[in-house]
Amino acid sequence: MKKFFYLFLFISASVFATDVSNPFVEGNNYYNNGKYEAAITSYESVLASGQQSAELYFNLGNSYYKLHKVAPAIYNFEKALQLNPNDPEIQTNLEFAQKMAIDDIKVIPKVGFDKLLADFTSSYHYDTWAWIAVAFGFIFLCFFIGYYFSGTAFKKRIYFTGMFVVLILIIISVSSGIFEKNRLETEKSAIVFAETASLKGEPKATSQETILLHEGTKVFILESNANWRKVQLTDETTGWIEAESIKEL
């Protein structure tokens, strides 16, 4: 009995030690204790290892927000929202962070079928759409098995109808995932990280300044030219900005 008891203690200690040494858990502990710089270091180490999640970016955004670092807070909340578009807490905290930004640029709403399609597909990340398609595929298999083994024509019609409906849902899910992935790759957005950045009419330092942007402003990248990026603001103003002044989402 003692051997089993010591074995249990050993396993428990091992699990606890592993959990404590987890950088994400360490970051959470630092954050809860008000050590936001240390929390950021832990969270960033997780990102550096190639791992990412909405929770990780959300916690990182909260840490930067606590330190009143506008651009990194907005950037990480935006990254979290890309992975989990329907999370109201992420949306709320992003709005709070955006209120710290100096620039108050009008948002011109887009209209038309493309807008409706984008609104629908952006309700989930493309990875989530893939898992939804897999789930529907499993349901399709269940309907097929029911159709194959059903003994009456009535049941066969029900299962066949179910197979047809689920097949349509699979096609919609796969198409939505492909569209959303293409949209994210095409619609490149970025956050201004420089304290101030000039938006110019041409991609050169001597060009006339169109508008002065401040950290935390979101822009959409339209074109690249050496170390310059042609961007569009949410009010549809366009211009050129130095690449080092922004960080792409």
C-alpha cells in the first residue's frame, strides 16, 4: 500500500512541477500578482516556441493594457479576435484599448454581397470551419450507415434526405473556410507601432505628409514598395507609410 502511496505522490509532484514550469501558467501567475512585465516575457516565450491561441494573445493584450502600452495591447487583442471572432470579452477589451489611441478615425461601413459574405465567414476562424466540416462529415457517415442498414423505404428516404442536407452543410463549411483563409491573406491589416508616423502621398521621405498617425491605429496594407507600404485607413484615406512604423497582423 505504501508503494502505491509514494507512487501517487511522485506522479502528483511531477504533474505539479510540469504545470508550474509551463510558461503560460507562469504568465498567468505573474499577471494575477500584478507583475505584468514578467507575464509578458512568459507569454512571449510561448509565442516564440511557435504556439499560439486566442487565450494567449488575449492575456498578452491584457498585460500590455495594464502597462498602458497602446499599440501592443491593440495588436494582441486583434490577433486574439482573428482566432476567436465571436468572443465578446475580447471585443470589449479591444474597444477599451482602442480608446487609449490618439487617432479617432471614422469607420466607413462596407456594403454589398461581399460584405455579407465576409461577415458570415468571419464568424469563425478558418481552422474552426475545417473542424465544423469534419463534424458534419461524421454526421454524414452516421446517416449513410442508417440508410444502408434501414429496412424500410420510409426510413431510407429520411436518411437519404439527411445525407443530402448534411452534404450541403459540408460544402458550405469547406467553402467558408477557404474563403476566410483567402480573405485574411488578401486583406492584410497592421497596427501602427511607432509613436508617430507620417502618411505620405508617395513612397519617399521627401513626399508631402497627408496625415500624422499615432500608435495603435489600424491600417490595411494595399501595396508594398521597398521599405514603404501603401495603406488604407478605416475612413478610406490612402497613403504611404514606412514599413518599420507598423506591425502586420
